[in-house]
Amino acid sequence: MKSKLPYNKPFLSIDEQLKQLKSRGMKFENYDIAKHYFRHLNYYRLSAYWLPYEQDHTTHTFKKNTYFEEVLRDYTFDRELRLLILYAIEHIEVSIKTQMAYVLSKNYGSHAILKPELFACPVNYASNLNKLKNEYDRNDETFSRHFKDKYIEKLPPIWVCVELMTMGHISYWFANIKRRADRNAIAKVYDIDEKILKSFLHQLTIIRNICAHHSRLWNRRFTFSIKLPNNPKELSNSLNRDNSKIKNIYNMIVVIKYLMDKINPTHQWDKRLKNLIHNKQVNTLAMGFPIHWEELPVWK
């Protein structure tokens, strides 16, 4: 095992931080404006955005004519992209909750979620139920107090329970539904197979957490890649199947656009995304976008 070293990098004032970047080859169109941003943006946070501009990752020297303003443009694009994606994920999350509550309550009654035989893995079921119960016990909304005061069940009906679940919880519950027919009944409204929806929900949970914690998204490579569907063709033919790109954000952006079309056909989400990309003039190749992405079916 490699021996550990004590951390000995010294504190740097804002002027010293900018001087260090300058010594590594970064240029500034307006030094005072850059200084203002460094008062409000952590040096370490911004460092993730200038990594693509480094010509040597050992010495951290920058490529010729690298300007701070380019780095800031990428940072602000990423922030606006995260907000746009969170907006869409909220719609998707609400829709999935609605479908899951509808299918399970229709087939198994109001308290389907209290029937362990409907779920595949007892350990996962117990864990999911415990998390849900803890959330319900903590919740002090009017509807929670009403159910706690009036009914004997330890949880309210499933159409109430889903409103207590996070995106991650929904993903776990869906994956643990025992009958494939039930999972497919939920996925059917989106015209996709349940295995595809399961993959989408898993990745949407990861993306949602990245966005919620203000982490870098635009040129991130994910650990896992989603299952790429063969149908419907509108979705399938819009995905990037290049092995070097399937772990970038583009394919999930396509999925989000496709699901938004199913949930709200009159949405303007894609127009807002296109405007953001064109206004910021960011490197879409770093996000896994194909060169002629706007000509693909889902974007028309």
C-alpha cells in the first residue's frame, strides 16, 4: 500500500489564486471581474471546469490562449443545464409516481405497498418499507396527521405513499416489483419495456442527485450506461451508440426529451435546451452529442 502524505498546500488569497493561474498560462479579459467571481466561487469548484483546457495535467499548465472567461462560460452553462434537467426530472418523477400508484392500487388495493408478496426481494422490500415508514413518521404535513389520527394502517394508501418517496425510492420500489406484467403496465404509458424504464430510473436518480448537489454534469462520464432500446424508433434512432460516448450525458438528455414528449406534448423544454447550447456555444462533443444531433428524430 502506498504510504500517505500530509496535506501541505498553503492557503492562497484570491490575488494569489489568480496569480497562480496566470503563471500556468491562463489569460483574463478583465482581471477585476475574475477577482469578483473568485470571491463567490470556490477555486476548487472552478478547477473541474478548467481541466479540459490543461495541456499538461501534471504541471497543470494551460493550452495556448485559454481565457478564464471560457471556463466561466462552461461553469454557467453547467449550472443552467442542471436547473433545466431538474425541471424535467420533476415532471418525470411525478408521472412515474402516478403510474406506479395507479397500477398497483388497481391490481392489489389501496395498501398494495404493505403486501410483501408483491415484491421480489424480501431484504430490499424491508429496507424500502423501513425508509418509507421513517419518512412518514417524520412528515408533519396535514395529510400525514389526518391519516395518523384516523386510520389503523401503519402507512396511508399507496397514492399518498408515493408522494413521500424520492426519485431514488421510486427507482428502488419499481425495480423490486415481482411481476413483470405489473412493471410493464407502468412502463406501457411511455411505450417502452420495463427493463428499459428500470435502467432509465436508475440513471435519472444519479443525475437528479448530481444536479441537487450542484456537481459538474455537462462533460461527466457516468460509471454505468443505460440500456439502449431498439424501440420505439424515434428514441432508438436518436441515441448515440458510439462506445466512447454512451456514458456521457447526451443519451440521458434524449431520454428526458422523449419522456417529456410523452408526459406533456406541448412542453418547450427542448427549445430551452437548444437556446442554452447555442447561446453559450459550449463543446457539445464533450457531452456525447453527435455532430448532427438536431437532425435526429427526437429533436424534430
